[in-house]
Amino acid sequence: MRTMLTNTVLASPSLSLVTSQLSRSRPPRLTEATKTNKILVVEDDVDTLLGLRMLLRAHYYPSVVARNAADAVSQTIEHQPELILLDLGLPGIDGFELLEHLGSDYVSMVPVIVLSGRDRSEYKERALRAGAVDYLQKPWDDDDLLETIERYMTRPPYAA
């Protein structure tokens, strides 16, 4: 199913078909018993991605990665993350479109923190309207990012 879903996203300029497939293949609503404490990092820049993974690992947050919208949908279904860090400037389908098409069900289940190099005054309101819970502009302060993550995680990170 994931392969079909990924191929649909890559072949289509719109995510409407993916949205319908997503609702059919959506995992059960997250509960305390099913939450993974994982953070999904959706970022196309390798250096930023590696930096985020190192920061999260240093603070005992397990993470999975996606480099584009198709991967983000697949990883969300497969790993059921407890929080998503989302770059807006993704190749192909951007972060705004991904947010909108994941839909309010997913976004209400999984908080999305937008991390973007785009001008904060121009894009923050749009990201929040689309369902993001917070917006941090690149480059961010690591302590601010960790504080923001902790604010929206329902459980503390795993201990070493």
C-alpha cells in the first residue's frame, strides 16, 4: 500500500487522491498505548536534517525522516509519530500543501511544528491556519526548538 501511495503522490500535482487513500489506510487514533514518542522530521536539506537528527538523538528523542511529501505521508502511516517537524520548502509538493492535505484529523492527532527559512511575517499565519501548532524560522536556537518540542510532546523523551 505504501508503494502505491508514494507513487500516487509523485505522479500527481494534487494530493486529493492521496488524501482519500490516507483516510482508508490511516492507523487507529493514537492513544497513550500506541504513541511511539517518535518525531518525524520532514526536511529536504541534508545538512539541516543531520543537525536535527543529532540534536534530537542527544536529547533522547527517536526520529524518522522524510525528504519530501510522499515520504512524509508514508512515514506518518508507518511510524505514527507523536510530533512532526516540517520544512515548508520541500521539492514538488510544498509543506503548506502537505499540511492542508494531511487534513484536520491527522493534524489534530499529531502536532506539526513548522521550521522554515521563509520570512516569518509572510508565512507564519498561513502555516498556523493550515494546522501547524507553532512556527520557528531558520536558523533557530536549539534551546528554543527543544522547548517548543517539549511543549507539544505528551510524554518526556526516552531515557538513555
